Amino acid sequence: MTTAELTDASCADLLWQAVRVGDEQAAVELVLDAFARGLDPEVLLLDVIGGVQRKVGVEWAANRLSVADEHAATAIDERAVAALTRVLPRREPHRHRVVVACVDGEWHGLPARLLAEVLRLRGFRVDYLGAQVPTPHLITHLHRTGPDAVALSGSIATRLPTAHATITACQAAGVPVLVGGSAFGPDGRYARMLGADLWAPDARTAADLLGDAPLPRPRDVHQPIDDLPHLGDQEYTMVSRTSRQLVKAVYTGLEELLPVMRTYTDAQRHHTAEDLAHIVDFLATALYTDDRALFTGFTAWTADVLRARGVPARFLVPALDLLAGELRDFPRATDLLGAARAELLATSDNPDPGSTT
């Protein structure tokens, strides 16, 4: 197939082939040639490069890409975006000024970068601040520049408490907030829960919403607990503050229950501790949002990822049991852990969590 015959789907397929083998030059040349031959730049950004990046995540979860492969692929996609934006025609901005940033602790910056470039294509004045933007620095920028809106990106649900504080701070500065990314749920439920002014499921919708005039007025000054009164029980605070101790206690208990763990390599011990830390982080986030589905969905996803890597998912069940023992005085936490345990056992390849064979 020649580039003259390229569609967005076929271009994405060719770009994936280049990204998969780490051929940065071929990837950049493909994107530039497709643009030169008339493929719409917004399509190139969102459907071609963005489509390939989504596939990178799917392939990693299925264990067909290593973490290093994922990082390399993302870096190539980012360089393809940079190369494309250098040749795009620029016109004088004539629409709203929008600050595009990632939630503090969110290192997946490419979705926000893609949105920023689409907004520029549509004539917005854009301040792109990148990944992991600390909230105080973002607020300082808002006071200094006076934008019309903030577009906040997040793909990691465990950053929702930070996102909530950031949304509240931006609104207190008089700036409405649009949020997007998988962290906020496929239907935007967490965007609504956390009081965002707008939510968009994708960059095109975000650009459309930000193009509407007038933009919504930011909410009145309020505190996070005003949105989530269940935080008054302090369960989220206690779990998040003791996360390291919880991980250590559960890991020690697992070594006693599952003797095979005593033979683990340093790398295996590190990965197991990392998995336990993710479980505790998602438990804390589910307590923050008071959403059982957030935690059960994460544990089910973790089980699928472990199976793809040849690790029996049944090892998750005793971890949940040990964590429940540590949190026996926390009713919401034990309810979440019990629900996740029941779902794992219902779909387990081995319903006996005590078996290690």
C-alpha cells in the first residue's frame, strides 16, 4: 500500500508496525508523509497516533509488550506528535485560552498533549503544562495568566483524591474545570462526583465543549467533604496514611501462608510488593469515592493481568483476606474487600485459595 492510498485505519496499522519494532524514523516519516498527502491532522493526532497509543496499553496488559517496550512505544508516539506539530500551519488564536495539564502524580502525558494540539488546531490559545503538575504550581499559573478554562487529564484512578483537590482549587481561583481520561470513569461518574464543571470522554468532545460560549461558571468555593460526606468516617484517611504498614503486614502474612514466596527472586518480591501497594491504593480510592465497583473492577483487571503473566489469580484472595484482617475495624473497607474476594472466587481458575499447586 502506498501512502497515497492510506486511510486513517491503514495508517494506524502501519504506524503500529513501526512502533512495535522501535523504528522511530519510519514512524515519523509515515506520519509526515500521510499529512503531506492530505490526511487530516486531527485524524492523525487522535485516530492514528492516539489509536496506536491505546493499542500499546492493551498489548501491555496482555503481556505482549514489556514495560520497557511500552515506554519505548510511547516515546516514539510522542516524537511523532512533535514532528507533526512542527509542520502544521499555525493561525492566530481567536478562541478561549485553555490550560491543559495532568493531575499531579499522573505521568501519562500523551493524552493531554494530543488534546492541546487539537485545541491549537481549532484556534484556541493553549498553555500545555504537561504531566505531573503540582496543584500549587497550577494555581499560581492560573492567577498569573487568567485562562478561561482548565482541561485536566487523568488516567490513573488512584489520583482521584488529588484530582478532587485540584478541581476545587481551580474553581476557587475562578476558573471552570473540564476533566477527561479513564480515571474519571467511562461515563464520567467520578467527574460528576468530584464536582468538575465539564467532562469529556475524548479529545474531540473536549474541544467541542470548550468551544461552546459561554463556558460554565465555576462552582462556588467548597471543600471536598462537601461533595463526599462519607469521608467523615476517616476510613480513607487511615488507610492512605498507613498504606506502607499495610503492604508490609500483608506481604509477611502471605509468606507464612504461601511458602513458595520464600523462594522468590528479588525481582519477584519487588513485583509482589508493588502489586500489593496497588491493591491498597485502589482500596483507599474506593473508600474516597465510596464506589465498590472501582475496587472490584481493579481486582478483576489485576487478576487478568496476572493470568497473562502466568501467575495464578488465586494468590489475590489470601492477600485480600489478610488485608481484611488488618482492617477489621473499618466496615466500609471490609465490605469492599469481601465484595472483591467474592467476585474473584466466582471467576477463579482454582476456587481453593489455600492451594499453592
